[in-house]
Amino acid sequence: MFNTKIIINMKVYSTKDIRNIVLLGHSGCGKTTMAETMLFEAGAISRRGQVEEGNTVSDHYNVEKERGNSVFSSLMHVGWKDSKINIIDTPGYDDFVGEVVSALKVADTAVMILNSTQGVEVGTELVWEYTERFKTPLIFAVNQLDHEKANFELTVDQAKNRFGNRVTVVQYPFNAGVGFNSIIDVLKMVMYVFPEDGGKPEKQSIPEGELANANTLHEKLVETIAEYDEDLMEAYFETGALTEEQMTKGLKLSMLNHKIFPTFCVSSINNMGTGRIMGFLHDVAPAPVDRPYLTVSADEIVCSESGEQVLFFFKTLSEPHLGEISYFKVVSGSVSSGDELTNARTNNGERISQLYMLNGKTRINIDKLNAGDLGVVVKLKDTKTNDTLTQKGSSLVVEGIEFPDARIRTAIIPPSKKDFEKIMVGLNQLQKEDPTIVVEQSKELSQTILHGQGEMHLAMVKYRLEKLYNVELEFTEPKIAYRETITKRAQTSYRHKKQSGGSGQFAEVHMVVEPYFDGMAPPNDLNVRAEQTLDLEWGGTLKFLWCIVGGSIDAKYQNAIIKGVMKTLENGPMTGSYARDIRISVYDGKMHSVDSNDMAFMLAASHCVRTAFEQASPVILEPMYDIEVLCKDDVMGDIMSDLQSRNAMIMGVDADGHYQKIKARLPLRLLYKYSSRLRSLSQGRAKHIRTFAEFSKVSREVQTELVAAHQQDSVEV
Ligand SMILES: Nc1nc2c(ncn2[C@@H]2O[C@H](COP(=O)(O)OP(=O)(O)OP(=O)(O)O)[C@@H](O)[C@H]2O)c(=O)[nH]1
Ligand SMILES: [Mg+2]
């Protein structure tokens, strides 16, 4: 049995020697493989595992081993020279983007891996947007250069096209493709030649034939570095060059401002190139001290060991037999086992029992962690993602992570009452661990709706619930929140009369119903005495006009009549959906001095609207969504025809870098499982986002089907 030997390093590092990096990139670009190689290269493991074999340090959960890709972000660390590099490997599928966003909160540099056989991929773009938003210093690592289809130039061209000239070549491969073993470094002006099984390269002079090219790239690099700093620019003009120290300073500064994305070469699988990246992270890349945190009141917390004790929690995860593991960054000060801290959200005390560093699933006891470092603690009482722990009385609260809104939804098939309770307990816990999950009890749809980032994300919720809480969860298509309205004017009356024993009930109401729109003129055949505009909770308007002449209905019944109208609007006559955008003018009626009361008028009004509604050419409205599909050229045709087969209205197709962006509008009804459909149509090379656009009339046929389905449901109930 293969066993990855973790070599334990329990050294406590000072803030200045800590680097935190996050590995980012499209699924399959090689993040987990690179993490493994970094661990091996730095001597943190004695053998390298492989993703396919399910024995990497990072992909240690069964679900990851089964699937062959990362699902959770994974925290690891290595000692490199005199520094400690904390490495967070993230999943590339955007279903798990929550893991990326939380990792970005604590990383000081992002390493964006590009697959040199694929170039810039959809997943690259999506996570790059986050680094741009958070201004996370970024380096590119062009990976898989050993592959026969590796194309470094095209990959860099695509990156420049998409991310601008900030993409700055520091290295290029001498012999990409099968047999790849040499990298030319235009910062150090040297060629690294690797032994067959990778590892430490031999430094050689740049071959004659490459010198001109290497010199041009070196010049370009130096110029770019000098460009962002006046002192450096001056030095560059004076001497025509920069010292190594000046280059380091300039690179760091421009990385911090997101002005330069230094670009490196790697073959992770062959263990070539990661050592140089770690060297760069050690020598040049921004450190925790360079990236102060903001508090909720916009004050800066500078990362310093001598500062106030501040721990920020960026992730929690439950593990069977272990309980909840809470991941934190020491934002300032330091933390030791046994410290008593206070949770700023609850104001309750939390004791840090035992501190750990992680290498995947291996926990390493450590007594103390200094500002800038990442660690975990188990069995906290009530501390969750985005919480700050400080010393009692401190007012520092770190600004939380803003997680992306949910993108897709599914309904849960109601289980037995006992299981439902178990499911809710489980979902609550999972939601606490993964804030990109949203659970909604929809009164309107009478369904429990689970919102998430993608179908894979929801499938993972199901998997975890079954494994951790031993409860089955079945999904079904969520109902659609239809709306009903009318399209023409109708005039009706209704008499409610009941004689039961002593006192009876009597009310008669006459009304005109019309489709309502903003700026509608008052009716010219009626005398409006009073009016009320109600913004309906479910969207749209009810305009109510009181046009009674000659006191046929007393004004005191006005509210009861509105209530009756609302009752019908809450339960539309065709499908039981909410009705909207209706103007109702009550212009006549009758009352009885003894038998009339609020209840009678409510019932009369409710029936009256229902009858009028049916005569006013009612229609069903459905939610329409605007979607934006980002895809590569070669899959656009299939995606377009699929959209057309769904009757989508194509609103435009624009080239976006080397991608196509298709904009279309279509009913939510036809979007169920669309992200899976898109994944299979494009082999994972397309993504979509959706936003609610408007309510729009359904076709006659759909309306007939929906009404029939509702009648069927009502009979079954
Ligand atoms: N030829 C070659 N294959 C590589 C290299 N790096 C990774 N791979 C392969 O690419 C596949 C995906 O690698 P992973 O490391 O799992 O990719 P990842 O980025 O972690 O993927 P996700 O976890 O899904 O985001 C695996 O089959 C690796 O063996 C490389 O440098 N060269
Ligand atoms: Mg991975």
C-alpha cells in the first residue's frame, strides 16, 4: 500500500518569513498535482502521490478520490529556505467557488495555473475576476509543458489578450512538448536544465541561439518593472539596467497593485519548475505584512506579531469522529494553545484548546502561530466562517468574506417528518460551513428549495448529508412562481346572501376590473371618490378605486372589500399563483342594515373578482431569465442550437477575448439542470450566469397545460 510520508516540521515562523498562496485555475489544469510537487520539492513528503491514484495530500476526501478532482480547498504548508509557505489548493469547478473566495481572503499571492494545452479557460477567467476584485497579487504558472500539445506562446498570447500586458514573461520553455526539461529564465538570465525525474535543475548559460530572444524579454521585463515606480524609472534611465534588489522591490510593488502578473513555466507531473516558483515566493512575492486587513469600520489592521490578537475564521468543516474544524488566519498578534479569546459576533468566550497546522488531512500540533500564519483548531463552541476572535474588550472585527449569490435551485422531495428534521439539522450545519448554500422554505411554492452554485454543488450537499447525517435526500424539479393577470376590461357583480337561522349575511358588489399599468388614466365613466395603490408583496400592483355614488355601499366596508380582492389575488383563479397588475373599480352594490358585515363584503368581493377575472381574458405570466453563456468558439454552434430548441430569444453574441459571450432570454421553466446540459455540450468549457429579467405571458398551449395540471393537483389534494 502506497503511503505518502508526511515529514513533520513543527517550527514556529515569524511573520516576516510567512507566505500564503492559493492555487487557482480551471479544473484539471494541475493545481493538486502542483501542490503535491511543491510538498515533495520542499521535502514535506517523501513520495509524490497522483490524483488518479487518489493518494495526493490535497485530495484526501473519499469523494475527491472517487471523482478524481478537488471538491474542498485544502491547506498545506512547506518550509522553503527560511520561510514557511502555506499553500491552499482550490477546486477548479466553479460549483465550488465558495472555497476559492474564502481562500482568497487569506492568501497574499495567487498562483494561477494555466494548462498549456488549453490556454486560458473559462474557469481561469472566472477566478481571475475575483483576484482583480480583491487585488490579490497574482503570478501565472504555465503548466503541463511536457505535454505533446503544449503551446506556451499561444497560452501567453491568450492570457495577454484577456488580462492585458500585465502578463509578463519571466520564464519561457526551451523545449516544450515531449522531452521537455529546460526553462529559460529572463529575470535571472539563466537556463534551468532538469534531470529526467525533475527536482533540482542544473543552471546553464542561455544557449547562443536563444540569447537575442532572452535579452529582448529581459529588457521588456526590466522596463515593465521600472514603469510603475518613479525611483526605479530614474535608475533605469541613468544606468539602463536595474539591480536585482531594485527588480525585487519593483516586482513586489507592482504585484501589490495588480500591475504585473509574472509568468513562470512548469511541468508539475515531472516535478520541473515549482522550486523556482517557491524561490520567487520567498524572495519577491508579497507577504502578509504587505496586505493589511480592513475592519468592518474600515480601519486597517497591519499584520504584526506585536499587534493586538486578532484571528479571522475563513472556513469550517465537519469531519466524522472529529467534529468541526475551524480554519483561521492570525491577522495580527499571535496565538498559543490555551489562549482564551472572545468571539466578536457573540461576545462569548472561546478557548483555543490545541492549535494545529495542516498538511491535507494530517494535523500537526503546534504551540504557537504568529501573525500572518494559517492554522486550524477543533471543537470551538460557536465560531463560524467570517467570525473574528480577539481579546476581551477589543473592538476589532475583520470585514467578512462576501460569498457569491446562489445561481441554481432544486426542490427537496418531502421526506418523513423524522427525516425532515434530520435533513434540516444537516442542512443548517452544511450551510454554516458553506455559505454559498441557501435553504428556503417557500410558502408560495409549498416546497423546500435548495439554492447553490451548480448541480455538482447540490449533488455534493446531498452526498455529504447522506454520509454525515445518514439521511437520504431526493431532489425534484422546483415549482415555478407563476403570476396571473388579465388582458381586458370586464364588468361584473356578485351578491352574497346567506340565511341561516336568525341573522343572515348579505353583501352585493359591482366592479370593473382592468389590466393595470403605470400612468393609467382614471376611468372616464366612473366617479372616483377614493383610491389606493398597493404594491404587492409578490411584485406588481393592485390599484383600487372607490367609485360608489349615492351611498349604496357604506365606506366602512371598503377595507373588507380590499381584503376580499386580495384573497383572490393571493390564489389566482387559473393556477393558484399570485395575481398582479390589476385595477379594480367598485362602483355600485347593495347592503342590508342588519345582515351586512365585513365578512359578507369580503366574500362578495372575493367572488366578484374571481368571476370578473375569468371574463377578462386572464393570462399566466412566467419568470424570464437573462442568461450569459461564456464559451469557446468550437462549442458555440451546439450551445446556440440547444438554446434555440428551448425557444430562447437570442439577444446577441459578442466576442469576449477569445471567447464568445451569448446573451439570451428564456423561461426559468426551461433552465432546470441547464448547467449540467451546458457542461455536457461543451465538455466543461462553457459557463453561464443568469439573472431574473421580467415576467412574460406564456403561450396558449403552455397556459392550457398549466391550468390542467393545477386542476389535477387540486383534485388530488
Ligand atoms: N502531462 C501533464 N499532466 C499533468 C500535469 N499536471 C497535472 N497533470 C494531469 O492533469 C490532470 C488534472 O490534474 P489535477 O492536479 O487534478 O488538476 P486540478 O487543477 O487540481 O483539478 P481540479 O481539482 O478539478 O480543479 C491529472 O490527470 C494530472 O495527472 C503536467 O504538468 N503534465
Ligand atoms: Mg485539484
